[in-house]
Amino acid sequence: MDLPPPNPAGQAAGPALDDAFGDRFDIAALPLPRAGTGYAVQLLDTDTLLDRETGCFLAVRDTRLQGLFQTFDAAYAAASNWIADNGTTIEAHPLAIVPAFFDETMQRHVLIYGVLTESP
């Protein structure tokens, strides 16, 4: 399924952020080892996700974390806004949009691909 380019807050993404958070993907089309139920914004090299409520990065085990976005575009907008609101760059704070889910038994978010690193 081809997805249109991201368009956070109804504005065109600047050239610096067009693909800054990884390739666009349709979570339903991914062959995942565990089913993803949302898009998350991960700070690379950490197990932290962007919380929808506070706009802060929280550990996946933090019970306050509300880290799943329903669409890629919503996660993209949140990541873009975090970069702008914090006056930082993607080089200083590398972010990725990743598939994730909430495990009801463990009562925590799960990073399907684990902790992604900035450098392979």
C-alpha cells in the first residue's frame, strides 16, 4: 500500500525532516513477529518512547507512558514537533518511528524490534 508523504499539522515537511524518522510504513502490511498495534516515536539507542500526553520521552516500563499513535502521520507530526519544541536537531536527538504494541499482561509497551541503534 502506497502512503502519501507525511504532512504534519497540515504543513509541508521541510526537506531536513522528510525522511528523518525512517521509511514510511503501513503497520498492517509488515510481517512482524508480534502484531503491532500502533506507531511509536523511539529515541534511538534507548528504550524510551515519546509520550502523547506530556511530550516527554518515557521508558517503555513507565506506567504513565501513552506511547502509541494510531497513524504514521500522527507519530511523524509528534516527532517533528518534539524536535522543533526542544530547539534541537535530528543529529543531536535521533528519532525513529517504529511499530510497537501494549502488552496487557505485562502492562507495558513493547518495542517489536527492540532498542534500535543510531548506527548499525
